[in-house]
Amino acid sequence: MGVKGAQFFTDLLGQILTSDLDKALLSEKYGNIFTVHFGPRKAVVLTGYETIKDALLDHAEEFGERAEIPIFRKTTQGNGIAFSHGELWKTMRRFTLSTLRDFGVGKKTIEVRILDELNSLITYFESQQGKPFDTKMILNSAVSNVICSVLFGERFDYDNPIFLTLLKLLSENTKLLGSPMVQLYNFYPPLGFLFGAPKTVLRNVDELNAFLEKFFKEHRREFNENNLTGFVDAFLMKQQQESKNSHTHFHNENLLFSTLDLFAAGTETTSTTVRWGLLLMMKYPEIQRRIQEEMDQVIEPGQLPKLEDRKKMPYTDAVIHEIQRFSNIVPMSVSRSTSTNVNFRGYVIPKGIEVIPLLTSVLKDKSHWETPDQFNPSHFLDGDGSFTRKEAFIPFSIGRRACVGEGLAKMELFLFFAGLLRKFIFQPPPGVATTDLDLTPDVGFTLSPMPHLICAVPHEQLKCN
């Protein structure tokens, strides 16, 4: 079935924004596989867990390429991790995964870094003295500092002007990349950068790259192969080792865009998920209280949660998973493309066509979730109250192009979210009822909460000042 792009986005937004999912589910309207025409461009959309699993896992090789998306092609020139192809992508992904492990991701060392950052974040929250404040920039800063410690071997003060500039540029681009003007550019790239938003995206990327180049210059000047501080140093050493290889993938452009990919991926999605979590705790104070009661039974007084506590906190774990499912941060995933002609479920899909695995159709699939349109931690609990995994829980996508930072993100989500709830009760500002809290997402490249204020009240206080 063919669908016009405008109609597809209208229906998709309806699915994301409406609570009446029965009327909006795209699979019920178009089927599980359909073609969307974006002007002269077309893409195949996959919906539903079984269809997406079949494509991305059972036909991983055929659906394993990244689509050529004009705005990303313009900014990265095919370099880095997220939007590269073929052997270059395989090399960068393999190097990135091994290097992240070398610098503690998935190990106790990264847990210590996250907990150190959590303590800095708690100090900031305490400084607000229970008064309303916006959490966006401070959560971006805290989460970003974790990946910065892996990339550069250092963290930044929350008021560091260079750091704040980097985060603001990144945040603006995340918003713009989902804007109609950037989508128009992607549909009609021969028109060039006639629209303001694509020009701003490109300018922001240039500024981000200029800042990163300064970091690289400093690391080159102080480089010591016996004291590698992070991903950048490891990449520089690899460059030295392959300096005589004229076909090496370890060139400056890949250093730049691999670092930018990790910086962006390690900042926006995790911090946005934590923001959703705190907003939902204000919306549903009874869920917040139950988490805090569970922690009181598991964690010693005055102590913060550690990763080893997660298995003893099934309700908290279920809530975090439900936050990810319900918030639906990346509803369209990032487009794939076919590496060859493929016969798939009765269709012949040609080589090189864009493929959109619609994650929102999985995370809100009523055949896998009892109440897909409601925030319901029971989705991840069995009859005994034990945590239970669900196969249709794939917020990081699946297959060859699944998020490289999934392990780190899971650690951060648990430690930041549980740690903040251990120290604070989160309440709406004075005069704002829980029923007034808006859960409608602000649509960009990712779905984030609408701007809002929050009160972080230390447990010894009873109400927001």
C-alpha cells in the first residue's frame, strides 16, 4: 500500500499524541508493511513487534544498512558511527564498543563515575531549596558529564560556559531535526538549504565541531600512550598505529563525528528519559511513594542506590522500564536501508530503499501491552510482584544498528532516577494540581516533555516552598 508522506506524519502524530490509540494505530489503517511517498522519495514502513523483529533480527544483514538521510549526509559526509556505511561503519562500531568497555562502560568504574555525578546533581537540586526550577539543562549537564568522562577523561562544572554552549547547540539541533523545514529539505534536497532550519542545523554542527577540534588539539599536545584518558586518546593512538595505512578509517573526520555521535547519543536521550521520569512521578505521586518505600526496605539509611540493589527493587525497575516505554523517546527509530533486494513477508523490497522501523508501533502495541496508552508499571511485573522482561520492550532498537550506548544508558537511568528519588520528593509548583500536568510530548528528533517546572523537596520537608 502506498501512503503520502504528509498523511503518514499526520497519522503518526495522532498515534503519539492521542490517548485514543484504537483509532490511531497505523498498522490497523495501513497494515504492517507499507510504502510512504515523501515527494520524490519513498520509504518502507514496518510496524508491530513481530514484523520489526523479523526484519532487524531474522533478516539482520538485509536490513542492516543506514538510510541516506540528506541532512545527516550533508553534516557528516558519511563519517562517524551513527550514519556511516559498510566497512567503515563496522570498523568504527567495533572500535567504539571495545573502547567503551576499556574505559569502564559496563563495569564498576563507570558506576563510580555515575554516582560521583549523581552527588553533584543532588547538590544542585538541594541548592534550589524546594523552589520550582527547570531541570532540562542541569540534567543534560549531569548525564553529558558521564559520557564526557569516557570521551575526554574529564567532567565539566555545570556553569562552564563552553560546556553550556555545547549542550545548547546540541539541544537546538535535536529539536530542529524533527522540524517540518528539515523534513522538507530531506524530501527535496536538490532545492538546497533554502529553509532556515537546515541552515541553523549545519551552522550548529560547525560550531560543535570547532569546539571539539579544540579538545582534540589539547589531547594531541598532551598525548601519552601510557596514560590514555578516554575514547579520544584511544582513537589518537589508533591513528598513530595506522599512520602508514593510506586506506585507514582512523582519520580526523571519523574522530570528529564518532566523538560527536557519542556525545549527542550519550546526552539527549538519557537526560530526556530522566526528565520524563520526574514529570511522571509528580503526575503519579502514589507510584513515587511506592518506589521510596521499596528503597527504604532495601537500602541503608543515608545511602544511595547502587547497581547491585536493582535486583532487590523490582517495582523501581518496572517503573523505569515503563517510563522508557511510555515516553517513546525515538518513535521512528533511525531509518535503515536494505543492503540487497529482499523478499520479505510476501513483498519484494529493493536494494537501497529507506526502511522505517516504527518503534512506537511496538512500544504501544496493544497485543503486547495491556494498557498501551496508560502509564502502568504493572506491564513489567508478574503476579508475585517480581520484575518480568517483555520481548516487545525495544526502546534502543534491535539488531545490527541497535544503540551502542544501551548498556551505559541503562546504568545511568537506574542510578540517576533512583538516586534522585532517594533524596527528594518531586512535586508540582504551588497552585499546580497533578491533573494539570501535561504529558503531551514536545515533538523534535526525540520526544521530550513540554517545558515545565519541578519542585525537589528533601524528604524531611512536607511540601514545596
